[in-house]
Amino acid sequence: MGHSHGHEHGHGHGHGHGHDHDHHHPNAELDAATLAALDESIPDRELSPSEVSRRSLLRSAGILGGTAALAVTGAQAAAAAAPKNVPGWIFRQGKRPNVWLAGDHHIHTQFSSDGMYRVVDQARHAAAYGLDWLVITDHGGATHARIGVDLVNPQIKAARSELKDTLIFQGLEWNIPAAEHGTVFVAPGSREVEVLKQFENSYDGSVKGASGNSPANEALAVAGIQWLGQQVDRRRVQDALFLANHPARNGIDSPHEIRNWRDADPRIAVGFEGAPGHQAAGLPSTIGPGSARGFYGNAPGANSFPGYPLESYRTWGGFDWMTSTVGGLWDSLLAEGKPWWISANSDSHVNWNETSRRPDGSNQAQFDRDGRYMDPVHGTTVNRTAGDFWPGYYSRTHVGADRRDYVSVMEGLRAGRMWVDHGMLAKGVEVEVREVGQRYGEPLGGALLVRRGRPVELVVRITTQTMPNWANFVPKLNRVDAIRGAVTGAVSNKDSFTAPDTKVVRQWDTSGKRGTFELVLPLGRAEEPFYVRVRGTDGNRSQPGYLGAAIDPAGPQLDVVGDADPWVDLWFYTNPIWVLPKK
């Protein structure tokens, strides 16, 4: 299948014209060797030959030590740009993206104890299904920490070489101590394996026997996030990110743990999956597994947070309850005025409707010995019981970036310039909040600083889908909702998971609309800080939201185990934009 980088999901932008605030423009051109060479805290003996050579060159040019600022990238830039606007809150003004890049930060290979495919199998399918970037996240654990993290790297490098237009990160799926799983990944560089391996051996809940609930294990998770930030500060890696995966699946990511991760290092811990992978699992048994969408078919266990209701253990319209509940946990985080973003991914292990299988003799004992399963072979039957789709086949995370490179994707993720969709519901979604009368405002993830009392408005620009999705129909976007909540500051109870002021404030019937159209919602005069976010749907399955019709009159439906065909229930969600009145 050809590499479809025609960017049917792409759409141009005004590239920041009309912005009158300062943007931080980190120098993303410096490669990892230069960054390492510039870091005088790293002794020469710890540098690679190429890094020593680069340092010698910089010394001979007389610029080493005086140009540290040039090396500010990624998380370092975030630290420099972070919160100066409102004490105690972390707001960043956004940056209009130059390009939208679709991706997936949660993908497994034969180096996972429950995976199947080679790296290039996943990467080629991801590219064919329209993704621009992906993160390989094999499970952390004893075998992976011992050799898997090393063995996968040559496959990743080979795939990068083979698929030059596709950005392929190395990461891992971290067993967060005392909690669920999470994606951890770093920018490519000479130390990507070294840093990931050290992280896994020091902070993985499985490797360290730290899975159970305890203050010590929770502290280990926080220390792991902080350690990643320190590796960026030391320039061992150019950048690093962490996002929590399937947070409500087992009820073991408590609200206070999520807040503690976020606050441990906001440059590194940036969000959670708004929609989990395993979306094919909900296909009815006539054509699929007949299981729970997202494999969210669980019940409270010994380590579950007791405050979560039974409904939180299911997906709602394919999305995690923490995200799909208007006024719920995600909104309670946003109402604190701190960034916390959502994504959507495949969590691909073994894919639905596929014919490959592991070869004879490739079993758990062989995996434990070799650190990987043997390469898949052609089987003789179609696997209709697998619960996963290929990366890009159903779930996409669209990131607004400056350029098509690794650091820009990571910066876009960190900045929250993201929207996510299922089944290619929309071709393009652009959102901004602007002062009335101004041509440009703040994009997704941004914060509009505006004089108190000035009128502001939400602008949603939709480009409807013209291409069939991978189920071979052209999806129709029939409704778009605007959601608004007050920013009330830090919570006194870190286990809070409601935001009483947040509600759906406008629903637009968009059925019949074609091409690119604009929806404008007056937001009144900016008197107090607030945020807005947007979602859309094909409108096939809706019900009053978990917190009631007064808050969300037509939210996503609670998915039924065994009967939740993901193709007839499509949604998109955007990240928020804040409005901050000033004197």
C-alpha cells in the first residue's frame, strides 16, 4: 500500500500573522551530539567520539560555555516559557501551527510479551493509514528492561531509514508505580536507549515490584517523572514526554496521583489518553470479538480508587470516562488552570481481521529467553477475535507543529495543540479564541490574555471529510458542541474529580454542511478566567451526560459490552483554550 502523505488531514494556517505577543522560538536545529557537547556538566569521558569531536570544534571556535541558551529546546523551552502570567497557575500562550501531523503514541511490537509485529510492520501500516509520527511503546518489565529496550532500537533505526517521511520515536509503556500504564518517550539521539533503559530499571512498577498502592510507590512514580526532566536538563536527551494510558480502565489512577504526576514536572507529564486503544474489541461477535470497547470491561479491584463509580469502568462513545464526562475529572484538572491534554491511540498489539500469527515454537519461554517473539508468519485463518486496529486505521491524534520533525511534534504535544478523532470524522478542525474585532486569537492549548471587560469569541473552523475512512464510508459530522468552564484555581482536595461550573454551552447542528465552514460563539466580556473546548459527533449515539442533561444534554452513550461497533459512533475532541482577563 502506498505511503499516503498527501495530508488529507492537513490544512494550512496563517502562520501567526497578527500575533503581538512574544513567542519562544527554541532552536530545534541543534542535533543531539551538539547538545551533548554543549553540556559542560557531562565530562569528556562520557561523550561518544562524535560528541567529543563536536565539543573540540566548539572549544576551538571559542563558543563553548557562552552559548548555552542556543541549546534550549523542548522541555527546556517549556520551562523558560512557563508561567509568568498568573502566579501559581501554569498558562502558556499558544503558537499557531504551520502543519498538522497525525500520530499515535501507543504501539506495541514483538518486543512486548503480548505483541506480534515487527517495528516496520507497524510503521508501514501507520504510514499507509495516514500517520506522520508514531511511538513504539513496548511493555516495561524484567525481560524488556534486560534486553528488549536494546534489541528494538536497531529495528526502529532501520524503519526510520526505510520510511524517511515518517517520524518514529522510541519509547516504552511504563508500568507506573501504584497505577496504570503510561507512554514514556524521548527524542531520538545517541542516548535514547541508555536513558530509557535506566528509567525502566529504576522506575518501572513491574521491574521494581512497586505495583501496589502505597505512598512509597506513588512517590517512585513522581520521582520517575522528575528524573526524566533531569535527563533533559542535563541534555542526555533532547526531550522527553509522559502521557498516562487508559486511565479509567481499572480505576487505579486516582485523581491525586494524576495531579501529582502533572505537578511533578509539567514539562514532562502532559496528559492522558482521552480515548483508549483496542477500539475493535467492541465489534459485535458476528464480525469481531464481542468484548468491551477499549477492553474497558472491568470492575473495581483492591487497588481501585473507591470514589469512582461503576460507569467509569466503561467507555462512553469510545472515550475514557475521565474525558467523556463533561464536568468530570478532566475538567476538574483544567479548572485548576493547569495544562493537561488528551490523545487517542491504537494500543495495537494484535490486530483485528489479520491473518498473521506467531510461528511454531515462538512462545512465552522463547520470549523470556530472547527478549522478543519470532517474526510473524502467514496464518491460515482470519483473526476476528483480536481487539486492535492498525495505527491510523481508526484513532488519530493531530498535533499542530512548527515543522515536520521530532522536536516540533513533541513541542506540539506539550503545548496542547491537539485534537483527536475516530474513524476520520473530520478532515480538519481549527479552534481559536479571539478578542472581538481581532483577526487572530489563541489556538488550541493557548491562553488568551485580554484586557478585562473586552468581548471575546470562540471560532471553530471545520473542514468536513471528503475521503472514505478505512471502513470505506465517508463519515458525516452532524453536530458540534462547545463546552465552557470557569478557572477556579488549585483544589483543596486533590482527589476531586468534578468541575461543577463546566457545561455544554452551545450545540450546533452541522448536518448537511460541506467543505470548510466556521462556527462563531460569542463568549461575552472577559471578566473572570475560563476555558473552552470543543467536541463533535456523527450524532448516531447520544444520551444525557453522566452528570445530567443540564450539564450535557446529548453526550456520548455508555458503551455496551459485546455490542459497541466503533464505526457507527464517531467523535472528535479538542484540547482547551483559556481566556485570562488582565487589568
